[in-house]
Amino acid sequence: MDGPANVTQDPVPPGGSYTYEFDVGQSGTYFYHSHDHPDRQQALGLYGALLIAPKDPSAEVKADLDYAIQLQEWLKREWLTYPAMLMEGALPNYFTINGKAYPSTDTVAMKVGQTIKLRFIGTNNNFVHPMHVHGGPFEVVAVDGVNLKESARYQADTVNVGPGQRYDVVW
């Protein structure tokens, strides 16, 4: 059930629906997206976070707060917005987090001593985005949906998130 329209299954018609059924064998941070004209459909926002909790709750990397960050790139030209499409020469001039550009991006309120798990998700189509948190380094705890063993976790100031990549960090 993970294939392009007219190759592995019929496309879902406008106004139609399709129910995906699958067994989950892993946990972690993932995302879903269209396989029909992905350069346009995904670039225009047809994607979302898919966060899978482990069967054993003790296997989850703990934090006080949890926040998914989906990245995207846009081209704004003559007051119209287009998806950034590198292959067609449409280089981005706007970058969004969860569909919003600064200063409209969300602010997460925290209390002194709290931790937050940030899930950086490369739902964008073109470029690597260096992601960091103002105020100090974080600990990288998972990469591409796989929790790192405690001995493999590391402190970083920035992670470079490419298209399709995922990083879970605790700050």
C-alpha cells in the first residue's frame, strides 16, 4: 500500500477515500505523503507526521513536552505562492515550520527545568535544513525513526535535516 497511483493501485478520485491497513512493526517518528505527483502534492502540503508509540512505554525516550516540526519550502513570486521545485528552477524564498513562516511560527511555553522532545521531520522536497534551538545544545536521541542506544546519543547544536530524514532531539 505504499506505491504510486496507476502502478500499485488506482488513484483516489477527488472527493473519494481509501482506507490504508497495515501492521505496525516499529515505533518512532515517520511521515506520510502522496506518491501521485509528489513534487507538487507533497510540496503543497499533502503530508503529515506519523508518530508511533512503542508497545513497551519504557522504550520511549522521555521528555516533559513533545513537539513535531515539519519543514517545507515555498516560492513566493508576484504575490502568489508556489511549491519550490528545484528541477524546474523554482528555488525557494520562504521556509516554513508546520506550514507557518516566521514570525507566525508557534512558540512553545516551557517552565524552568522542563525538557522537550523536538521531532524534526524533513517533509520538504529539495534542500537540507540546518535546525537548531536558540539557548544551547540538545541531545540527539533518534534518527530516521530509530532510537539511538544511550551510548550512541550525542550532544549537538545543529542537525542537518534533508528531505525524508527525521531527527528526535531532547532539549
